[in-house]
Amino acid sequence: MSTMRSSRVLVLIGAATLATGACKRHEAERGGVETTSAEQQGKLAKLSEDEAAKIAQDAYVYGYPLVTMEMTRRVMTNVAAPTRKYAPMGQFANMRQYPTPSDHDVTTPNADTLYSAAWLDVSKEPYVFSIPDAGDRYYLMPLLDGFTEVFQDPGTRTTGTKPQTYAITGPSWKGQLPTGMTEYKSATNLVWIIGRTYCSGTPADYAAVHAFQDKLALVPLSAWGRPYTPPPGKVDASVDMKTAVRDQVDRMDAETYFKTLSALLQNNPPTKADAPMMSTMAKIGIAPGRDFDMSKLDPAMAKAVSEAPAAAQKAIHAQAERAGRRVNGWIVSTKTGNYGTDYMQRAAITMVGLGANKPEDAMYPMSRVDADGKPYDGANRYVMRFAKGQLPPVKGFWSLTMYDEQMFFVENPLHRYSVSPRNDLRRNADGSIDLYVQKDSPGKDKEPNWLPAPAGKFNLVLRAYWPDKALIDGKWEPPPVTMAK
């Protein structure tokens, strides 16, 4: 995910390219973070400028996912009624077709699935989430908490394709659910559902997926079992609907950022594993529900804290560049979706691919350079060869997608933005398959295997949904993309 303009929202919706910690936040009980007497009294520690700077930068990194999720939620729910991209709280926004090169709402879009996204506040009561029969269609409905942890991922891989009903509950909710209803407990009161349903892109298949999307349902538990019409959304004119969410977050000054974080932590409690970080953050006045006030810091500390955002963002960018295994010109990432206390990795994922899946559900190897380490350029012709029997090992599906430098689709005469087995790929005499990555047609006989490129620089993403263990463990590696001779 890269810089966004206009009304673009920083949404994964497609590729995350970093490795992250393996601990599972949803397995750690939130709340119960003890505070010291000094913290309870609101006293601030007397710190050197360097100490204050380090704490503020660490706090910035820790809170980056939560602040980004909240700012994304504000934009994506700031409508009176559902659209194909946005919907009020507690309702689905269903994408009805693949994005086109002119759609710059999200970076790294895909041409494999249609999205169904919904934001929930489960602080007052649970929401009942119903999924219809999917037949033999692949789908995935990951649920993320406010810290971007995937705490449940119902779908074809995990729960099958028969009709399903779940109660999504908040961290402090205790009550009785209807018989037979499965509880999905979120560690935070903020929940984001980012559903993906496979679609071939034909008119008939679009219609079939639309019918599935229309039966996805969210109902407050108090309204379960009776007719329910969701209330219209409330449009807040103060919400910036034009500036990219990542830019909105990155442009916050330190006081605004830490005020926002402190307020969010009250309703989205940290885990017990976060207790050391909470204790450290409290030394400069950052704590759940406490109004962060820069004026209470001495001048040297205030100066250090005010400079934290820029330094922290630089560190997050650096982490994004070095994370992931580099194989044959590809960055191969695993262990996304669950982060534990690996706050830097979690922040980096948020910055470049908000909403990443678990690797068991999807992997997104990314490549900016060819086999010789040179950046891709549309002035050249490239070939990606899969040896016989060496196509990406998946139980779901795979595709190779083309992006320009800004990670958007590329206009081309075939209106083709990815190439995959559904293109009826042609095999070579020895059983291998060549994918032709170039600006101009490789010839009519080879066009089924052609991924059109732009005239200038570009990037590639190899999507693998429901990858086999061989891909996750690194026993299968994406082949290099070589310059054609």
C-alpha cells in the first residue's frame, strides 16, 4: 500500500508484504492492566529529553494500528446509507465489481474477489452475523479487532460453506446467547469485518456473488429473531472525506495523536501482555481514558514528544523495507494477522497493508525487481516460468496481478489486471507455463498468458488464497521474473 490521494482510504484490501510476530492477541485476555500509584494520581515521571523521546516513539508505534483503524472507520462509515464502498456502522458495504484503473479509492486492489466490509461497535451489545450457503464458492470473512488482530476467520477453509450464524461480542460482555449460536469474542469494542468472495468477473458470476452478498446479515442481538431495519447513518461534516486516511494519521501532531490514542484505549483495552508498555507510556501522560496534555510536560520533554511522530514514522517505513524473506526478487511474508507484542511489525503492516489476513488464509508475495535485481520497466519484456507441476500450491486460487508505481491497476486493451488459471493458460511442450509480462501483445497465440504492463515502472503481486503448507513454510518459492531475450 502506498500513498493515496483524493478520497482514498487506507485499506488492505489485498496485499500485505511484511512478516510479523506469531503470538495471538485474541488469546490474551484484555483488561486487567494494573497501574502504579503514581499513574493513578496522574503524576508524570521526570525524564531526560532522550528518555521522553524513546517513550513517545514507542507509544506512537504501539498505537498506530488503533489510531489508523479509528480514522479509517470514521471515513468508511460517514454515510447515511450503504454504497458500494462505504456503509453506516453495523451495515455491509458490498463491492459489486472489480475496481478499474480509474478507481483510486484503495491501493493494491484485486481482480479475484468482491469485498463485503462492515464496522461494528460491540460496546453496548453483541451483533449477530449470518453467512448464507456459499455452495462450492470460496469466501473468507475475517474479523479484526481494533489493533488489527484477526481474531476469527470464518470461511471456506475454516468453517465450510454451509449457512452459519455467529454472535460477535465485546471484551466485557457476559450473557446468554440463543441455543446453537457460536460466540466470537472480540478483544476490543471496535470490530472490522473484511469479507472476500471469489468471482470470475463474468456477468453471470457477478450476479451470483451479488446474491450471496445480499444475504450477509448483521443484526443487534436484541433484534435477533424479529424484523429489523438498521437506522440511517449520521453524516459528520467534520470528517475529512478527501484526504487519504494514512495522510490524516501521519499529519497529526503529537498532542492530537496521543489524545486520540488515550481516548481509544478506554474502549479498546490493552492486553495483560501490554502492561509493560502501558506503564512506560504513563510516564509521559498516555493512559486509557486520560486526557493527554502536552502542557503538563516540562519544555524538554514536550519538545521530545512533539518530534516523536516523524521519528516513529521513519522507523516504521524502515521496518517495512526490511521485513519478509527475499526470494528470487520476491518479498515473501508470513505470520500476518496476529502480532502479539511485536508492535513495530504490527505498525508496519498497518502502514503498507491495513487488514492483512493470516498466512493460512492468504499470502501475497510482492516483487518490484526482476531476477537481476533491476526495477521492472515497461520498456522491457519479461517472462515468469512455472516448471511442470510447480504452479503456486493452493487449495483456493492464485493469480499474478499488475500494478503501476502507485499500486493501482494498469489500463490495457484487454482490460485485464491479473492473469490466473481462469484465463485458460497455455502450456509449453514440456508442461511448463510461461506468463508474459510486457506492454505489447506477445502474439494472439500467447495472449491467454499475457499480463499487460504499463509503459513505465510497475510492480507485481502473486496472490495465493488458502496456500498449502509448502508455500507457508518456504518449501515452494515463487520463480524469478526474467527479462525476455
